[in-house]
Amino acid sequence: MAGKFVAGQIGCGAFAMQTLGPNLVRNPHVAKVKWACDISDEKARAFAAKFGAERKTTSFEDVTSDPEVDIVCIATSHEVHVPIIESAAKHGKHIFCEKPMAMNELQAYRIIRAARSGGVKLCVDYMRRMAPAVVALKREWLRHKANPKHQPWQYVERPREKFIEEKLTDFFIRVQDESSSYRLVHLDPFTGGGLIIGEAVHWLDLACWLFDDDRPIEIQAWGSPRMRYGIHLAFQSGNAATIIETPNGTFDYPKEMYEIACDGSLFRMEFFVENQYYGRPGIEKEVFALQKDPFPDIGKQGGLSGYLEKYKARVQNLSNSKRVFSSLLADHGYEAMLDGFIDAIINNTQTPCDELAGYRATLLGEMAIKSSELNKPLPIPMDKWDYFVNL
């Protein structure tokens, strides 16, 4: 299907208003957003007014059954993804779904079955894998891995053959969050699943994307599935990813930092605005443009220091810092993910994050919760990873 698409938005809360809506109307292949759907008539009305939607409704079936609609975008609470996706797929609509795709394995099974039976494209918005800084981080790591080069002054005690551990890659994800910003619906185990299902799935997906076909074989988690947790993911090759999240931090310092340690080098990403490369000759630093920047004359140097200057300017005289993120935004990959989804429809190719990837993140999230409850590592069965749905 080529040309212009008609979209329907289901779930018209803050994320749809600030991110999905603007990205939909910006894409040149989207002719219009026809529907605004939300259980709150007020929210549906506001979305329709802002993005020019012709129709508003409180029933998702009005959107999924409309023969004019090509694309359904879902930004509802997590527990209602399944019936919306099943209805959309039944009516032949392509589906862009906010994370997590599903809250448990059974829900994920139903979604995979629906998408494949309906012959539609499905994309889960694990957008960090599309962020320019993260893409560059992976690129530089792979470049070094393929042809390792080290600083001429690198300290070597005595030349020797490397141990197995020294030939592997470690991926570290540090998330320091501010828990006063959490909506209680996300912490509810039945509507949001807690922060492992609601948030950690982002980073579990990212680790699997980074290591590609290197299958995870064991997961160990500790702490609280609701918030404040750690997760260690071991891969078949020996590579590993470790996620540490604290809810006791502050937005005064950016939320996320990623590090990749490999063969005498360190690759670091700081909040999608700056990458640093240590231990090898060549490029040492990259900075990345913001997606939204209301202060172009402040922090002109860019990178982390530039972002922090802009942040301080933005929070002056504010009584609620949540307003910052609708106007000052690093490029997390939201635009690129939606664009990639629409390109996949046009070209009949795989979406940037399909239903199998969405299932795998949910599987790992569920297993992390179980691991933390049992206080022990759990094997990841091959048959669960290589998921098969009998259509």
C-alpha cells in the first residue's frame, strides 16, 4: 500500500498529545488523523481539536472497523492492548502500539496470532533502538569489535593470550528516576504491571537489539518489580547486560546513561545528547541535536553540558517540572520509530520492532519479576525465545 494513509489514535492522554500526535501529522505519508478515541470524552475532544481529527469517540471499535482507516495507533493503559489489537488486525489495520506490547506471555501470544492471522504490520514503540545516539553507540562498538585499535600508551603489564572473559562485551544501563513523577496506574500490577513490565522492557529490548542474534540464556533480578530493581541478562556467547534502576534520583540530572565495555575500550551514551569513546584512537565524542529545543541560544556547545544549561533555564519559575519534557526533549527515537513503521508498510518489509520483539521483551520482564520473587537466576528456555504460533 503506497501513498497517503489515514490514521486513528486510540488513547489521547499526555503521550499522544505531546509525542504521537505531532509525529503522525508530521509524517508526509499520513494524509490525516481521522479519529480521536479515548474513554475520556474530554481528552478525545482535545486531541481532535489539536490535530484536526474529524471524528471522536469513546469506543475503539469505531476506529478499528472504519474502512477508511489504514493505521491504528495505541497509547492506552497496558491492560487493554489485546482487545484493541485483535480488533484492528481483524479489520486489516496496521498497528503502532506503545510499550509494553503485552503484560504477560498469554497476551503476547494472542497479539502475535492476531497480527499474523490478519496479515498486518505491527510495531512496538521501543524507540530507544532508533535514537541517533544509541545507533551511533552500537555502530562504534561494532566497528571496534571488528577491528580493535588501542591508544598507543595503553598499559599492558605483559603481552599474553586473552582470557575468555576479556573477549566478551558488557552492556551497562543506569537509570536514575524521580518517583514522584510516576502515575499510580503504571505501578498497579493489573493495569500497568509495575516498572519492570512498564519500563524495564525498554532496556531489555535494547539489550537484545544490541546483541542481535546472540540469544539470552539466563536472567537474574533483584529488588522490587514495582520500582527500584536490578536485572542481569546473560547471553549465549557470554556477553551480558546489566540494568540498574533507582526511583530515588532527580530530573536535575538526566535519567539514562549506557556504557559498553569491550576489548580495552569504553563507549558511553549520556541521555541521548552525547556519546564518549575511550580507550581507542580516533573519534572521542559526538553530540546529538535535541528533538525539541526552546533555548537555541543557551548551551550552544550541545551535549550533556549544553542540555543541562537549557534544562536549568527551562525549570526557572516552574512549579511542576513535568512541563519541561513537552518542550525540551532529547531525541529518544520516537520520530524515527514511527517513520520506520510507515516505511515498512509502504515497502512491505519488517517493522523496526515487530510482534516477536515485543513478545520477547514481555517474556524477559515476566521472568525478571519471577527471578526477583524467587531470589535466584532463571534459565530462558530456547522454545520460549524462538516462539512459534500455530495459525
